[in-house]
Amino acid sequence: NVTATIIMPKNAPSIKIKNTKNYGAEVILYDPFTDNRENIAHEISKKNGKVIIRPYDDEDIIVGQGTAGKEIAEDLLNLHISPDIYLCCCGGGGLIAGTSTYLKYQFPKIKCYSVEPEKFNDTQVSLSKKIITPVKEGSQSICDALLAPQPGDITFEINKQILKEGLSVSDNEVKKTIILLAENLKIIAEPGGAVAATALLNNKIDTTNKTIVVMISGGNIDNELFSNIVRGL
């Protein structure tokens, strides 16, 4: 009988909002460009006595997301493949922190890179400056799942130790990748889930003669948005 209140950006795909409600959760929508999700969560927690579970800056969440890295490693080991580079989408940094930690454990020489929208490249900038640096106010991106205003405290401590560096891609590059993935691989990816593949396809780093692991995470994209992307390009 545990109830859940999920705070989601109002520009989240309608299918994601609908599915979350179908699981029985209460959904509260906020404007990711003007509202502070953390403040909203604290108000709800104080009013209703709920425990806050952060989407990335939580050790248990990072460990849970890291199991994807374990699955990747098991597949690679079974195929006797040793990866050189790992590209992973990054919002608050939880998924890449968890998966990179495990991949580094199994393949110490692997180089791990975070990939973000260029207007929300807070991890890229923070890694470069070696200090948590928020994005500029008013920044926007089609990648609704990656709009964290700055890296998490826990995730940044992990990522600054294990990541080679951060990369960023433009919204237009992401749109082209979404179409390419659909046409050639029959994979329907949401914008945030396609950024790592976008970095690879747009040569953001040198991958010559390298074995690359690319995380494609999330297929929550509305038919309308997908159609608009196709028509727009």
C-alpha cells in the first residue's frame, strides 16, 4: 500500500506520463525551464510525509542503473570482445556513473564518455572545470529526459574519477539519428536515448579501429513528435 508521486517535466512524452499513471502513481508536472523540481519534491515530502527518491543522485539508484553495465559486460565477455570506448547518455549522471563503474571494473582500459544535449552539457562543462557547473538559465533541448540543470553531488564525484571526458550533440543531430536508427536498425529511440549514438555518428571523438559500446536508452517518443521530426528533415 505504498503510494508514489512522480514529478515529471511537462514536456515529457504523453506516453511516458500515461504509462506512469497506469502504474498507479500520481503525476505532478512542472516546467523544467522555470521550476525547481527539487523544491517541489521537498514541499510534497514535508506536506505528505513522503520519502524523496531522486532519479540519479542516490546510491541505490546508481547501483540499480549499473546493472545495465553488468549485462553489457556479460555479453561482451561471452563474445570474447574487449571494448575500447563506451558512450552513454547523461542527464544527472546516474546511468553513466553506474554502468561505467562496472565496465571499468571488467575492462580497466575502456574509456567512458558522457553525451549530453549541447544546451544541457552541464556534466561536460563540470568535468572540464573540475567543479559542478550548472547550465545557463533558459536553456532548452528536445532531449526531455536529459534536462538536469547540473550534475548530482554523488554522481559527479563518481564520474569525475572514471570518465575520460564529456561530449555534446545538437538537437538537429539528434533528430537525424532518430530517423537513422528507425530506418536502418528498426530501433525507435527517444531524443535523450539517442544522444550517444548521435555522438558516434557525428564523429565527436576518434573511433578509428576501435570497438565501441553505445547506450541507447529509452523509447518514449510520441507518434506526433516522431512524425514532426521525420517531416522536418
